[in-house]
Amino acid sequence: MKMTNDELMASLKTLLGRERDVMVEVLLHLGEVEARGLHLQLAYSSMHVYCVEALNFSEHQAFERMTAARALRKFGVIADVMRDGALHLSGLAMLAPHLTDGNHEALIAKARFQSKRAIEVIVASMKPEAPKPDRVKPIVPRIKALGPALVEGFMSFAPAAPAPAKAPVEPRFAISFSASQRVKEKLDRARALASHRVPSQQLEAVFELALDALIEKLEKQREGAATKPRPQPTPTPATLHSRTIPRAVRREVHQRDKHQCTFTHDGRRCTERAFLELHHLHAFALGGPTTTQNLTLRCRAHNAYEGERLQL
């Protein structure tokens, strides 16, 4: 790089100004994409999923940028503050949940040219300490470093003994969250009740028992699951045109669609598995029957999108 020191520093300052301009434009574009619902057309259930899976953002980048984009769309005066370098992206993402029509100008002025730590103090002064966020983090095993002197057979011409076969290691996760006294008491009660099945009273084993029971209960309620499912009854004119979906029909649709939203675009299927709803392919309001063939799974976002598209 053939530049004088002064030229290098001037060039860096220019580039940083361009970077801020581009960041503001990116945020404005993200906000407009969300407002138009374009991510839904492309089979993404939310802008967070679109940012991670289509734009290759990390989860943190997606959260930070979308939080900032929504604030920027609501309070346009922030754009110039960011372009001037007076407010960084992380600072805006922290302030965004607390900005209102009445306080945004004062808060932004207070945060000008402040570090992330200083803005954290500003935010903390506005509210009590937030509960610890839920975390599910993979546990990565540490690899032991070995020097040549510790490696058996190093610099030896003898044939190496075959390495013993290793059983596959099941991935492990560290899960943490904050809980109320009420939840703590329920956990203690569950550990006591499960003590005969789980003598160690290990939290992992107790949680797994609880989750198995919860999943079984909710699958029956939401998806019509059954230990001994009965055959689907012969449909009648009343059941074909009823909002009440028979249990056997719900069960078949969930099993067929593999518990996932079926909205697709250009061969890409929406990956959402939460907030699933049963959707009439031929709209119920237009006479579509309540049958397995006419029902499919949609996430809440895509079910609403289909309804708006058809103006139902």
C-alpha cells in the first residue's frame, strides 16, 4: 500500500464514512423488505430467519440489524446521527426497545458519541435489571495439545498400531435460564416425585421426563396424536364444511407434512416448526372442504400472508 501516513489516515476516515452510509442504507432496505413482506413471499417465516439463512448473517447480526432497522424506520432522525458516526449500530440496538415518540430525541442526544458500555448504563438506569436470557449453547470438547515427546511412536519406524475404534460422542448442550420462586418449587416437587425413576435426581433426567410428558400431551391436543388411532370417519356434508377439524384429519395432516410449514417458493420450503396452523388450500370462505387433501400446515406468518393475498 503506497500511501503516506497522512494519506492512509485520511483514506481510513473516508472509508469509515462510506461504511456508515452503507450501513444506514442496509438498515433502511431491511426495514422496507419487512414492511412489504417480501421475506414471506420467499418462504421465510420471519426477517430473522431470512437474514440468517438467505443473507448469511450470524444470529447476533440478524437480531442487531433488524432491531436497529425497525427503530430507524420509525424514527427517521436517527439516520443522520448514524451517518455522522455519533451513534453506532450496537448502541442503537440497545436503545431501540426503549425509544418512544416522546423520548427518542432526548435519548438519542444522551447516547451521542457514547461507548457501548456507557449506553448500557443509560439503558440500565431506565429499567430494573432484566432476567438472565435463556441460553442453549453447544459444549465443545477441548482438544488436548500433545508435543512430539508425548506422542507414542514419534520418530519410530515401527508400524503404527491401529487406533482403537471410538464410539460416537453425543453432542452436549449447556442450557440456562432465570426462573421464579414458583418455578423453582415446581422443579423441587418434580425431582421428588421422579426420585424412584431418577434416583440421582439429575436435572437433565428430570427435565427429559417432564418434556416427554409435555410433548405427549400437546401432540394429543394440537395434532390429534393417539396411542391407538381410530380410522378417519366417513365425512358428512356437516363435517366437510365445518371449522371444527376432526382429530383424525389433524393427525394425518401433521404426519404427512412432518410438523413443518409447507409454504414454498422456487423449491425452497419454509423451515418454521413453531406456531403452525392448519390452512385450507381452497379457502374455507370460498367453499373449501375440511379434508386431509384440502388442508396443509402453514406457520402463522405464512397463513396470515395467504389470507391477505387472497383478501379473505
